[in-house]
Amino acid sequence: AGSFQEAGVIQQAYNLNFPLHMVPASCAQCPAWSAFSVSSPAIVLETVKQAGAGPEAVVVRLYEAYGSTVTAWLQTSLPIKEAMLCDLLERPLEGGHLPLEKRGLKLSFTPFRVLSILLLQSC
């Protein structure tokens, strides 16, 4: 019922095509943990991968899926010291430095925009 956004079609499609696999934990009291979260349901975190720049660098790729203009926050529990927009070959974009704020990284999307972000971790 309602629009595809209200019905959660995109999330349901990901659930169908990429189901979660359960792995037994060694400890029943292990706290819940998430490496990344995004503040808007219109933004899909599509990829998280080690960057070619080395083991201390991670690339995340996100896209706007609803055809809307939206500002969203990307939060991570990783110890990030620097963040910058990059191209698909993981080269930093000129003027692409992203300020690290208490709430995370503030990202602006236009309809169906794809953003790649290079994250450098603290050692």
C-alpha cells in the first residue's frame, strides 16, 4: 500500500537478494555493534571495502534511491581521522574534504546521486 518508499520496496529487495547469514557467537552477552548507519531511508549504503590506498583506508559508496534531494548523516564506529569524496577509482576529488562532526559526516544528495567516500582510519 502507498508509494514504493512507504512500502519499503528497496529494503525488501535487498533482504531478498542479499539475505543476512547468521553466525553463532562465542558469547551470549556480546553487545550489538554496527560499523555504519545512515540517517535517511532514501540513502542506501551499497558498498564498504578496503581501499587500494592501504589497510587503514576504507571506501564507502552510497546512493540516493527515492529520486529526492536529501541531506543525510553517515555515522561510523570506526576511528576515522579524515574523510574525503573520491571518484570511482578512489582518487580524492579536489575540494572534496568532508569535515568530521560529532554526528558523523553530513552528506547532500540530489536524485539518484552516487557518492564514494574515502575514509582514513586512525592507527
